[in-house]
Amino acid sequence: RTNKNDKIRLSNWSSDIYESLIKHNLALAKFTKKTKYYQNKAFIYSERNKASVLAAAIAETQSKHFAGIPDSLINKEDKLKKEIAYCEKEIAQTLNQNELQKFRIHLFELNKSYRNLITNLETQYPKYFQLKYQRNDNFSSLNIIQTLKPFETLISYTIDEQNETFYSFVFTNKKMKVYAEPLSKDLDKSITGLRNGILYHSKSVFESSSSRLYEIMLKNKINKNTQNLYWIPDGRLGVIPIEVLITKKSKLLLPYKEQAFLVKKYNISHHYSASMLSNETKKNEYATEICLAAPVDFSSQKGSISASLPGTIEEVNEIANSFTSQNKKALSFTYSLASESLLKSGIFDNTRYIHLATHGWVDEKKPELSKIILPEKKNSLEDGVLYAGEIYNLKLNTELVTLSACQTGLGKITKGEGMIGMSRSLLYAGAKNVMVSLWSVSDESTFLLMKNFYSTLLKKNDSGFSSSLREAKLNLIQSNNYSDPYFWAAFTLLGK
């Protein structure tokens, strides 16, 4: 058995094998009569190459609840996982070699204890073993086709660097179509240009990069009846906010209000893999409709992250009022009440929506050190920093977690597993959907976006998060001050 990081490294290594299998099966599809059979095999290998470690970890967590394992053993496992996460965090942070060696020895012993515990669970509870390791060998493209509605399209990508090929698996409720195209030499240049054009407000760079990425990724691939577009990026594609892609390039630099943005045509969301997206989960009953947290004051923190966020008070109060005005229970925590210990206390665990308006910081080299800042009082046992490694150990039962913070959608890009950061840890912790940001955001535009998002969500009820997010973005596009993609395109939905 290997730990989480070892599994991710193994997934990274196995990507080359899966890409070769995709290539050979599509070649067989082209030169034999079994076209659909080999196209389906290619898709299965593409799917196995996406977030397999995350999917297995979620399946393992869920299997415990159906295997009759006593709470005492689950609590013992939880304690070990928290201690392991703490050690991993300290190892990532510690520079002193003597201290580093102590933590490494302790981590070795903890991992040994954890492996022994899991081995005993698998032996004593055969159903747990069965549920944990069962593989759905019957999963195929047909599962995705049957899941989709007539107005939905799903596109899953695989970038094969070795063979310089760009694969697109495009699904509707009727069929799967496969595109194997030469990998565009200007793909990386266009991705960089798109992000720089947005962040530095260069309209010409943005427009050329945006329209080029649309040609590479989506042109002539979306069914004309599509309303909901699900996309499964691969590797560096995960940093693209595809809502901003321009479907019709103009000879003149148009005002942003008049641009043919993709978001004007579709409700858009993305996920780590098609199989995870297609897993329908039943609606739960929740003790609280929404919990909101806004620490506002970060003076106890060091560096630029100490800047206060006064606008978040109005943000959480406005959202809370929109729920209470409809007799829906909303719990709002601000200043010192919005703490790390509060989030870990369990009060957020059975909440339909969780909204955290605070500072966030992503460590792309050591994703376990990516963090959400929820300051603590001086005498608290917590340090006021909720690391991604700690989020894995939360027990969330929520339909949506919104991180109204900067760059929370970024992380370390790995082959096969995709973006490793806070989004991934929240999904593992039990969030069904996550809304995060791809760059530092404006307080004023974020407030308007979130206000419109929740207002629309309450009006439309079960229409889906992507629909509400799209309407909130369209409102900003049509506004006088925030039509620039910088203000509305940062937030992206992981889920539906």
C-alpha cells in the first residue's frame, strides 16, 4: 500500500501508458470495422487517466458508511489521518534538519499504524474491502450518454505530449464523437495570453488568445441544442476560464458587453472526470440552509495576507438576509467568530451551502500548504490557518462550498490527477460542488457576483448552480463598471 502522494506520483507515471493505449485504440477504430468498440475503449483509458486517486479516495470514504464499521474505529482512523496531515504540513514547512528528521520518523510510524489499521478493517469487514476495491468494469461511454439530457453536452480532453495529439471526447445524450487532432504549437502561448490579457486588461491580447483557444478546443464540437456544457480539462487546461472564450472573432475590438462570450450561450461547469460528474447523488435534508464566515480582520497574520476585507461584511450579511427573508435558516459568523476552530467544530457539517469570504493562498509547489485564513484568538489551540491537508479531514455534507477568496481554484498541475489544491480537498471532505477563483478578485465585483448568484439560486430553486452562476456573470457583463472579464470570470464551478 502506498500513501496519497505516492499514488499521485504513480498516476503521473502511468499517464504515458494510458495515452499510448488511447492512441492505439483510436488507430484500431479507424482501420477496423469495430469503430465504436475501440472508440469506447479509448474513452475508458482516457477516463482512467483522470483523477483516479481522488475517485478511489472518495469511494473508500463512502464505503465505510455501508460496511458496518464501528464509530470507534472510524474515529481512530480519523485521528491518525489528522496526525499524518499535521506531520506532512510540518515537513513541508520545516527547514531545521534535526526537526525535519524527527517529523519524518514520526510520520513513518504513523503511516505504519494507519496501514495496520486499514489492513485489519479490510480483514474484519469483508464488505468494506469489497466496496473499496470493486471496479466498475462495465463503465463505458454509454453510461455518460444515458446520464445526459437532450440539452447537455460533455467534453473531456486528453493532451498527449509524447505523440503531440489533442484528444476530445464529445458526448450528447445520443452519441459520443472522438476528435484526435495535432497538438497546436500555440496552445501554451494562447493560455498564457488569455490569462495575461485578463489580468493586465489588455483587450487585444485577450481577444486574440480567447478566439484562438475556442478554435483549438471547441469550434464545431458543441451540439446546437446545448444549454448545459460540462467540460473535463486535462493538465494546464484547468487554468482556463472557458466562459470567456469568444465564439465569433470581430475585425474590430468590440466593447466587452458586445463580445460573443461562451457564457452568453451556455451554463458552464467542469469536473475532474466524467464518471465523477455522472454520479448522481440524492438531495439531503439539512439542519441549516447556509453557513457564512467572514473574518474581516487579519492583523494577526503576517505579510500581505494581513490586509483587512471590510467588504466581506456586507457580502455575507446580504446573502444571509436573502435566505432569512424566505424563512430559510442562515448562520452568519464575522470577525473573531469566523475562526478555524468554528469550522472544525462540526457546526458547518450538515449545511446545504457553505460560504467563506476570506483570504486564501495557493502553494503550487507544495499543494498541502495551500490555505484558507480563518484567524483565531491568542489562546486557541488552532493557528488560524486551515491548510488543504487539514481540509481532507473535515466531514462536510454539503451541496456547495463557495470560497470567496483569491486564487482558490489553482494548485499544482499533475498529469492524470489534474489540479491538486483546495478544490480537490473539499470534494474529498464531502462537498458535492465547489466554487473557487482563478485569480485575485475585486471586492466590489465579487460582492455583486455573489449577491446575484444566491438571489438567482433562491428564485430558481433546483435549476442548478451553473445556471445561477451564469446569470450572475451576465449581469456583470451588462453593467457599466464590471463588463471586463477580470471582474466576472475568476469564479468557476466544479460540479453542476
